[in-house]
Amino acid sequence: MDKGVLYIVAMPIGNRADITDRAKEVLAAVDCIAVEDTRHSRPLLKSLGITTPLMAVHEHNETKLVARLIERLQAGESLALISDAGTPLISDPGFPLVRACQQAGVRVSPVPGPSAAICALSAAGLPTDRFLFEGFPARTSSARCEQFDRLKSEAMTLIFYESSHRIAESLADMAKVFGGDRHAVIARELTKLHETILSQPLDQLCQVLAEDSNQRRGEFVVLIAGAVRDSDAIDPETQRILEILLEEMPTKKAAAIASKITGIKKNRLYPFALTLKVE
């Protein structure tokens, strides 16, 4: 174990057997483990035979503790950062600490492992070559619908986390904005006893949740199929303009200028420009 290093350690998202040998070695060897919730992490670590001292670092105190943690690292201590489940910083606390370490010249070392978003994507049967992770949707319906509206023309697979308290309402908003016939996948309780992966149009998924209360329990990853592009809507001259502009400038700027030239909306040209960039 190197000293003065912050280790970012991925934890199981459900099945405890998914923890790696390296993760266990690091957690047992560091001077302290920064955890999101000691009540959650202490029993898990104890079951693994890990007795390293814990420190609670969460969204409410993280900013205040950063300077103290940096001092400990600079003094030669080694620390590990874990979240309640999965890979830290992915819709979990940790970003201020990692950024501060980078700025202070403190080494940050990842110890990879499970991530609910990637786990769900691998089994969803949706395109995996390009995807957009959005984390948790907004808490209110109006804010969610605004968020979804900005994404409804996106061709990449969309990935969201959602809680049991809001899954039904959030899914209904998705159906309203993306369209009830848009294909989606709900991955629930991944790696746990009651793991389910449902793959249907949004309207049908809403119906399943309405009829079966068990499908509204647990932790959720929701994946939305990307919008189907109608390439014929972009005429050859507009495509030629985009291709010329893309040779000289970033995609976003090229789409904006092409929009001014052709009168076609920028949010229609930008996704098409991305496909040209890839090609």
C-alpha cells in the first residue's frame, strides 16, 4: 500500500460476493475509510472482516471535511472513499474531495468494481456504443418534464437512476414526454434476490408498475432507447453545409451556423451532425 493516496473503491450494488479481492485488501490496509453512511457500511465491512476506522463523509458535510482530509493525506496517511453501493462519485458524494486532491497534488487511485448504470446497460438489450448517463431525474414533475424534453431528440441510450418513492411518477412523465411507444428498460434490484429487468414500451411499463406493487419496490435503473433519426429530413445541401463546417469547427458550433444558413432548428441538426462526425 502506498501512503498519502486516496483510493476510490467500488462496492457491491447488492450481492456482497461482487466485491473484488483488491478492494478488500485496500480497505483493510488504509488508515481510514470515508463512508457515505456508517450505519450502512459498518455491517458490510464487518462481514468482510474489515475493522478499519470509519469517517462519515456525505453531501451535508463533505465540503467542510475536505481540508482536514487533504491534511491527513499530505501527512502520509492513506484513505479510501466508498459509497453505500457501487462506484463512488457516480450520483454519490466525493467530487469535491477528489477535485481538491488533484489540485493539491495528492494521488487519487481508482479501485474499480460494480456500477449500477453499466450493470444495467450491459443487460438491457439497448445500444451500448453511445449512451448518456443523467443520474437521478429532477424531484418535481414539472422539472422532470423539462429535463426529459431536452433529451427527447437524443439518439443515444439514456440512463437514469430513480428511487422507489418516485419511480411510478417519473415513468409516467417519461411516457408523456418521450412518447408511450418509446422502448425502455427498467432494471430493478440488480444483483439482489428480487432482481428484475423489464423491457417494453413506456406505456406498458407504466401499466406493469400500476398493477404490481412489487415492481415499485427497490432501487431502479431506467434506460430509454434513443430517438430514431429520420435522415431523409436532412436534405443533401444541408448535409453538404454541415460536412464543410465540421471540417473547421466543433460539432455544436457547426450545427448552430448551419441552422442560421438553412433555417432548420439547431436541435435537429446537432444530432445529425454527430452522426456525420462519427462517420
